[in-house]
Amino acid sequence: MIIAPHPDDPEFGIGGTVAKWTKEGKQVVYIICTNGNKGSDDPAITPAQLTEIRRAEQMEAARSVGVSDVVFLEHDDQSIEDTPEFRKELVKMIRTYKPDVVAAPDPYRKYVWHRDHRITGQVVLDAVYPFARDRLAYPDLAKEGYQPHKVKELLFWGAEQPNHFSDITATFGSKIAALRCHKSQVGHFPPGWEDAYRNVLSNYGKDHGYDVAETFYRVVLPP
């Protein structure tokens, strides 16, 4: 399960790893927390129009890496807060899909980090452990059929001190193809941005024997 604040975050954060997982036959679901309705500098576009554009871009990008299940929680961009209601939404998603692995943005990255990313990561951490696990947390969900579930591990992208490196040498092209689906977000990038991006991810992988890597802070949860 990929829990992302905005459309395009799955592709930037973990797109190459997702493509690798789906090629291996693993099932992946995206939970997109906001509608991305503030992610444009174009004065001619309205928030409602941007919402529709970014939803369509996210669906296309997900399909390109083999993901068919995409859930949009439809919070406004820049509105994510650490509330019991938001946590409950994520607990419900976790109990619905019962993932082994949950990935999200790192909540502890310092200074320049989108507020939605920071708070989403923290709420994901709390939703996974202990709220999704404990029957008496949100007991109404259990009564509705959303039974407790224990996630096995967390992967946080954007970590300043990563401890897990995912080899995406074979799926870097898939990651780029998925990113290109987000024309509203990458359409203004300069020519050659793909090569520059590859160089960055190559630096992440070189000390671990990978040509290209995505990095995470990995947390293995108690059984």
C-alpha cells in the first residue's frame, strides 16, 4: 500500500519499486490523500479543473506501472492535519486492503519538506502502529467488518538517513514513463531532466552495487 499526500508522489517516491513489485506479481494499491488542487502556477486554471487533471494523470501513471486500485480521499491540497478523523480514514484503508508493506513520505525529514508530506507520514505511522492493529482502536470499524490488521513493515521515502536501498535499474524507465503522465507537474521541466534524475538515483545506488536505486527508511514492525 502506497499512501501519498498528492497525485505524483507515488511516482517520485517509490515508482520504480512499485513497477518492480507488480512485475513480480505483487498487488499494490495507491491511497492518494489530497486532490492536488493547489499544485499549479497557471493563473488560467481553477482548483476544480486542476483536481480533474491530476486525478486523470494519477490514474494513467498508476496503470503504467501495473496498479489498478487507486483510492482518492479528496482532501484539499495543503489541508492535511493530524486528526483522529484522518487517522481513522487510513486505518480503514489498511484494514480493508490488509497490506504487508505500507509506504509513505518520511515524517522526520527536516526543514524544507511539504507540510502535507510531513503530517501524512506521521499519521500513517500512527495508523499502522498501533491503531490498525488494535481491536479497541476505532471499535466501530471492527463492528462494520474492518477487522484489525498487522502491517509487517513500513517504507518511508524522502528519508535523510535511509537504511534501505531498492534496486530499480530494470524499472527506472517505467518510473520515468509514469512521471511523464503527470504533465501538469513535469511538463515545464527542462530538456534532459530524465538523465539528471537518473544521475541522482545512480548516486544513491552506487555504494550498494545498484546502477539506480530508490532509498527509504525501513521499519520492521513487531509481530
